[in-house]
Amino acid sequence: QQARGAGSVPAAGDAPTVANDTKQLPKHLRRVALHWRASVPSMATPGNDKVHEVHKWYNLLTKMNPAEQGGTPRKDFQAAYKEYRKALQQSEALEMRCANVVLMTLGVAARSTIAHQIQQSKFMPTHLMVDEAGMVTQSELVYPLTLNRMWQHVV
């Protein structure tokens, strides 16, 4: 999620036309990936009505030119992007409330939006698996533990 990949929205500096590249995440993993569950209506948890708003904003953004002729970011694009991010965060929070096992990298755990969602929502998973844990120090691995006091197991 930190790096812009499949399903990401174009930034103001991107080329005027944006092609969706859905080949980066294997299809069999999309149904469990937070971004896909929060932004694709057919993959969302039943009851997540925010996913339709996310999908609407995403489709609008992919049709817009993010910058004017001189490379200046367009204000309407920036406003639409802000609404997209807001709807996406709400949709992600709804999806996360349904999880009982979480797999994330330390980079994702450190993102303020994920930390905020975990701390402010009724998100109570029992297990956390940290990818890349062998590449960090023990003190860095403690960070995900601070996100939720309800973790029962950390792997």
C-alpha cells in the first residue's frame, strides 16, 4: 500500500492518461487485500456502502488529467483526490473491523492512516503477522504491538 501499485490513483505529476495495471497483485490475493476489498464493490464485505463512493471517485480520477498544460496541478483533481482518500479511509476502516488476522509490513503499520484506523475503530483482530520482521531490530518490531492492546499473538 505504501508504494503506488495496482489500484492506486494517479498523482498530479503522472501522465495525462492513466491505464489501470491490474497485473501487479495476483487475482487469488485480491480478495484478502485491504485496498481491493475497500475499493472494489464485488470484493467488499457486505454492508460496506462506502466502497461504492470509493469506486465512483476512482473512476472519476482515472478519467481526469491531473495537471494543466504547464504542469500545474489542477484544483478540481486535487479536490476529487481528497474526497477519494477520505472515502477510501472510511471504507478501509469498515473492512478492517471484519478482520481477525492481520498481515502487514512495518511500513504499513507505521502509516498514520492505518494506525489511526486501528486505534479509533472497533478493530479487534487476535493475530498479527509482520512481514519483513527478520530484517528489523526487536525494538522496531514492538511498534505494531502498540497499535492495539488486544493482540493475542504476534508472529
